[in-house]
Amino acid sequence: MTTSPTTSARWQFALCATLALAMTAGCQRKEPTATEAIAPATPAAVPVPAPAVTAAVDEVPEGALRAYVWECADGQRLVMRNLFRERAIAIDFHDGTRRLDQTVSASGARYADAVAVFWTKGSAATLERQGAPAVTCEERRAESLREDARARGVTFRALGNEPGWVLEVGPGTRLSWTTNYGELRYDFDQAQAATTAGAVTYVAQQGTNAIKATLRNAACVDDGGIEFDHAATVEFEGQQFRGCGSRLNPN
């Protein structure tokens, strides 16, 4: 077959363009995305437990608390505080506080140091310490909520029933009122406190919402038989609520 000079020139030009494009593509470097640039590769076969979240100082993963209380089968009562940014926990033992780093776990969340291992899954946990047999532990939810409030800087916490409500004072002059079994929450930023013999009364208003809470230094037992060191009365929207509470942090 005979090729005309014009056709040959076109063919050579197309071939050169194709080769140049291929060489450019072969030498071009793919830039990583923002996620690829900051996120280390995680092997697909290694599951990452939910608590393994690197969070800001005040950022807490949804559903997690800053502190938990565990009661173990050998009689130990452990207070565990989450160190979210450090991917670790701190546990108060009878002989002092230990910091345990999070390690790889196929199920639940596992924390360890050179002496102890604490493995949690839901409301159950296992504690292993050198020189002692493993022991099972269970979370005490009511105490965990109280310790979580303490970790958030709450100075006083009270609760009651029908409908279920929670009152928190602090940090500072902040007052939070949660009612209707957690469905409604009202935050007051400038609560005023007045102290009388054996009682403290807080008054606050935010917009059209006003609240008055009186905390009396008197023994109080809730419907579940749990003892508290204060009795609480809350007046809100023309209703009066009675319950029990505890002082968590000094003012």
C-alpha cells in the first residue's frame, strides 16, 4: 500500500503526540488528598473500637462519658477517666492512679501498661494485674453519671422522678435543668445563689424561662433506696419537683 506524504505526516504527528502524552502521564506524581495526607493507613483486618477517637480537649464521642465507675467481683470500686486525646484511660486503684494506653482489640476496648490490662465491652469489663487472677467488673451507671458530671466541673447534681429530671449546678454560675425523661433541656448561664441556714437557693432566668432550685443539707433517699446528702426542690413553669442530690465539687 502506498502512503501519500500528507497522510504520512499526519500519522507521524499523531504518534509523537501519543508518546508525549504517555511519557507525561508516567512521570506525573499523584498528590494525596487531605485525608490521605494526615491519616495513617489502618490495616483493613484490624477493627478499631468505638472509643478509639482522637478528639479535641472538650470533644467527647457520642454516647461516651468522661468518667465511669466499675464494681469488680473482688470488691474493688474503680473510677476510670477517659483521656480521649491521648487514646488512653486513667484508673484510680487502691495503690494509686495508673495511665493505660489503648491497644489493638478485636472486640471492645483494651487498655494496658506494664502492670495492668483493663478490657471493656459494653457494661462489662475484665481487669488483669500482675500477680493476681483476672477479675470481672460491672459498670455502675448511676455512679458513672455522677462521676462524669464531676469531670465536667458540675458542683452539684440532683435528680427525681415523675417525670424524670436532672438538675446540675456548675461550672461557675451555669445551671442546667433536664426534664421529661431527658426530652427537654434548659440551660441558664447566670444563676444567682443565696445561702441560708442549711440550704442554698439558686434563681435563674433565660428568656421566658425561669427556675428556682433549693438544695437543703439533709439526708435524702430516692425511690431506688439510694442515699444522698442533700434534698432538692425545684420550681419550674408553675410546678414543683422534689428529689435528692449530692455535692460533687467544692464551690
